[in-house]
Amino acid sequence: MKPDQRKYLLKDLQRVSPLRSATLDAATDLVDFGYIVSVLRRDRWLILGLTVAAVLVTFILVQRIAPAYTSSAQVLLETRQERVLSSDQVVSNLNATPAVIAGEVELIRSSMLIGRVVDALNLTEHPDYDPRVERDTGLLRSAVRSVRSLTGGGAAESMSEDDIRAATIARLQRDITASQVGVSFAIRISAKASSPRLAADIANTVAEQYVEALLSVKREATERATGWLQARIAELERQVEEADRAAVTFRAEMTEEFGGDTEATEQLLSDLNSRYIATRIEHSDAAFRYEMVQSLYERQGFDAVADIVSSPLLETLVQQRSELLRQRAEIAQSLGDRSRRLVGVTAQIEDLERSIEAELLRQIESLRSQMEIATNREASLLAAMQEIQERKANVSAANVTLEQLERSADALRETYSTTLARFMETAAQTDIQLPDAQIISQARPPSSPSEPRVPLLLALAAFFGLSAGVGASFVREALNKTVRSADALRALTNLPIISAVPFVPDMRRERSWFIKEINDSAQSPFMEAVRSIRVKLFDLRSTNRPKTLSITSSVAAEGKTTTSLMLAHTLAKKWVAVLVIHADLRRSVGCSAIGADPEGGCLVDFLEGKTQLADAIQHLPDFGFDIMLPLRPVKNPGDLITSDKFSEILLPTVSKHYDLVIIDTAPVLAAPDALFLSSHADDTLMIVQSNRTAAKSVQEALRRLDEAGASLFGTVMTQVDPDDEMLKESYSYAGY
């Protein structure tokens, strides 16, 4: 490169150098899906190692876990009950709502019910549940138990029976689960234990105790109701007897005081009223007859009265008088008026008339007496009726009290009857109580343990190990400030990328690998990338082709020696005379790897003046070019490289005899030799290994090269991920 061109390039590099610093973060933060895949593939061994480690650790820990067996029973809440009696039950049936089912689930896991299971199975003496038995519960719990023992707490020997039972209940509650089966009225009861039989026994016992608890609640409630009803019946019976006795006593006192009750009084009053009416009629009739007879007697005599008043005696006297009158008429007719018989008959008639008159008077007096008697009787009946009326009022007042007593007695008697009937019904229910749930599935001893679930735990361990590996990979990638892609390198250096050498997993500096790449160069992506360097450096440049080319890197082991050798090989195949000077006197390529003679010409011998230039050059028939190698170490490598003999004699001389001299330098940041050699070369290629070289190292190396006045032609990126966009574009026709 001409001096003026180099000067212009240096100014340009100085101008863009601050830009590299500004774009460093952007270059290192370019992330896409392909990048994620590349990170995972690059760290696949880390991810795989963490996954395997997690699985192994989990497997080892699982082996220490005692197996546990889980068995389940099912109970069904009854929504339809057989009704033997038509009466209502003391305790109503369950209304199976979600809230009720949730409450039943809590009842199953309650300490009361679990306590019954503990007592039924005598678990306080079982080694798995007895808190006095020491169990291997892991390092953490062992440490906690040790601390408690040191502080005087949790001593098993000092536990009372209640404490032991409570601890056993708490331990069993952790091993029992209850849950609703779907949306049905069934509840699944699961028990976990160290043996299959114990797990089944616990689950079945919990189900049985639950059903028995429901039945016991009903039975106890019924028995309490029966006892209360029995006491209530005795009390009601006493109250009924007292009420009946009070009503009977009051009735007797009322009868004794008033002569009867209201009905009798009313009957008596009705009789008196009837008699009073009859007496008034009789009085009226007697008064009428007396007045009529008295009036006729006074006006017309006893003859007018005789027809009205009748009596057996009067009738007899009247008949006798009529007979005597007939006889007197016969006698008068036959004997005349002066006959003695006539006088005698007349005297008899007169006696009869006087008797008749006396009888009439007596009958009139009798009528008057009857009238007076009727009057007196009427007054007497009226007085009696008034007395009965007063008695009736008193009886009515007393009858109100009697009715109250009788109503109280009737109410007590009705309550007594109802209570007695309810007592009989409740007593009958005591022996026919039906539980609100039934066992529909018995727990069976499981054939295999439910814990530990080895496949699941191993799968979880693999998942978490994989997650940890992926996380660690991305954390390491986030902390990694290396150049990871061609775009990042281009943004960092602001230089053209001459080529992107693909990732070669088995690339190493061994003869077999070199020979394989040389022989299969037509199919090798690696050699295709090297040919791309050759094309851009020489085939596309019609003028100003470099005579000396410095190939360097920021740090060691980035692939500059391999790139130098393979680039020289591709040029030699085009009948270009190429000399490769391996100028890294600290680390040299092995002679066996490239087929060089270890006893042949040595670069160090030439620089020390021990041999001639021609004797220091070896030819590599496999590669087709010449090479100068440092075959032995030296104490002052930097002094030899920067000596005038190298820059004033070696480089000018070989440049005249070879079409191209490739100088393989030491890393820029490792030794100052590279700066000296790059400044004496026409062009310099910067080798950067993908995902290894730190961005700051590349930036620092470029800064030093700029300051040394090196002519940077571009960069070559090695070990590039196959998913890099530049590599995809470069080798998209690799199969063609």
C-alpha cells in the first residue's frame, strides 16, 4: 500500500475509532431467535450437565425417601331417605349444597373425627404415628429436634396421654385428604401411610367413623329429644290432673252453693216459667168463673148458677129435685093440691133446694178459694222465678270461671296428647335412624406406592435442571462481552469483514485434519471461507495487491496460524509463490502438524545470524508453499522480531522472491511484536474468534494497531455459528 494511502487510512481509522466505542453496547446486545438457538446449542453441554446432575441428585434423594402408599374410599351424601314413619325427624336430612359438602369435607378432617380413628386403630401405639418414637425425618427436622432437646422442649418422655393423642391426631391429619368428586355428592377420602394395609384401614375407618358420626348425631339428638319429651309428659300429666281436679272441685262447690249449674238453673227457670204461666191461666180462669158465678147468683139466683156450676153432689141433688118435681106434678094431677103426699114431696123439694143452694154457695166459695189459691201460687211462682233469675246470674258468673278452668284443662290435655304422640314417634325413631351418607367404595390396599412419584420427580428435576441450565447459559451469555456475530464485529470495528469462517467442531492443528481439509477442499465450508479471503485480497484487486500480509489477532488461539496456512495453500494452488513467516517466537506450530522438518531451517537461527536466509526456509510439499518456523525457543523473542535484520533484510529480500509473504504474528495484546510487524506489512488482517474474543479486547487491539500505523484491510471472523446471517448468505449455495 502506498504511503499516502496508508496515511489516509490511518486518519480514517482515527476518525471512526470513537464510533467503535459508541457502538460497543449495541454490538454486544443484538439478540434474535437465531441467536437464542445458537446460545443454547453452544452451551448444550452445560445445559445437559445441569439437567443430568439435577436428575442424579433427585434420584439419590428419592432413594432415601421411604415409600408411602395412598388408598381411597368414597362416601355418598344421601339426598333421598327412606321414610318409615310419616312424622318429621328430630334432625333433618342434609341439604347437599356446595357449602354443606364443603362443611362435610372439613368435618371429615376435623380433630374430633380423626381422634375417633386414632382410638379405633390405636394409632398412639403405632410406630409411624407415636410421637415418642424417633423417626428419620431428614437433616433439617433432625437438627430442629436436636435444638428442641437442647432447649428442653419437645421431650417425648414428658408427654402426657392427652399430648400424645393430640400429636398423633395432628400427624394423621396431614396424611388424610378429603375432596368432592367432581360436581357429585360423593366425597373421596384418601389416606397415606407407610404400608398398603394401613393406608386402606385408615381410609376405611375414616369413612366408617364419618358415617357413624352422622348416625350418632341423629341418635343423640333423638335420645335428647326423647328424654326431654318424657320429662315434659310427666310435667304435663301433673298439670292436667291439677287442672281437672280444680275444675271438678269448682263445679262441686258451684253445685253445692247454687244448687246446680247453669243448665240445671235454666231448666228450673224454664219449669217455673211454665208453671207460672199455667198458674196465671188457672188464676184467670178461676177468677172469671168466680166472678161470673157470683154475678149470676146475685142477679138470677141459684137456678142460673146451677147450670154453670157442676159437682157430683149438686148433680145428684138436682136430679133428685127434678124427680121430686115430677112426682109432685103427678101427685098434684092425680091427688090434687091438698094431698098429704104432695105436701111431703113439696117439703122434700124445699129441703133439696136448700141443699142445692148450700151446695152452690159452697161451690162458689170453692171457686173463690181456687181463685185465691191461684193468686197466691202465682205470686209464689213469681218470687221463685225472681230468685232463680238471681241464682242464674251468679251461676253464669261462676260458670265463666269454670269454663276457664275447663279450657285450661282441655289445653293441657291437648298438649299432653300431642307431646305424648310426639314422644311415641321419637321413641320409635331411636331404633330406626338412618345416616345421611353411605360408603359406596371401600379402600383397597394399593399395589404400588404413591410417593415418592419417581417419574414425576425425575421429570421435574429434569425440567428444573434444564431451566437452570438455560438460565445459567443466558446469564453467562449476558455476562459475556465477547463478539458473538458478524454484525456485532462489523458494528464494533467499522471495518469490512473479509470472510466468516464457519464453526468446525473437530478443527485442530493436526496433520490429519490439515490433509483432510486440503484433499476435500472442494466440499469444505472452511476452505470455501479461506478462498473468500484470497478472492477479496488478490483476485478482486487489480492494483495495489499486497506483497506482505500480516495476520494477527487480539488474543491467542483465535485461528490466525490455521488461517495463514490455509490461505497460503489456496494461493499456492493458483501458482502463486507464497512464503509464510511464523513470527510468533513464543508459540510455534508443530512441525509434525504441517509436515515440516524439525531439523531443517529455523527462523531463530537466521535472526541470530547462525544461518543464511535460504537455509532458514523450508518447503511444505503437502501445502505447496514455503515457510519459516522458529524451531527452538529464545529468551528475547521481541528483540529478534523488532531487529533491523527482520525489517531491513528479511522482509525486503523475501518480498522480491515471493509473490506474497504472509506474516503470522503473535497476538496484539500479548506481545508488542505484532504492532511492529503489522506496521511493516502492506496490509493487516485481524482474526477474531466468534463468541470467545472480548469486544473490549478487539477494540483495544484495533486502537493499538491504529497507533502503530498498521494498514488494516479488514477482519476475518473464525468459528462463526452456522446460524449467523452472514454465514447463511455466504454459503446458501453450498449444496450446489
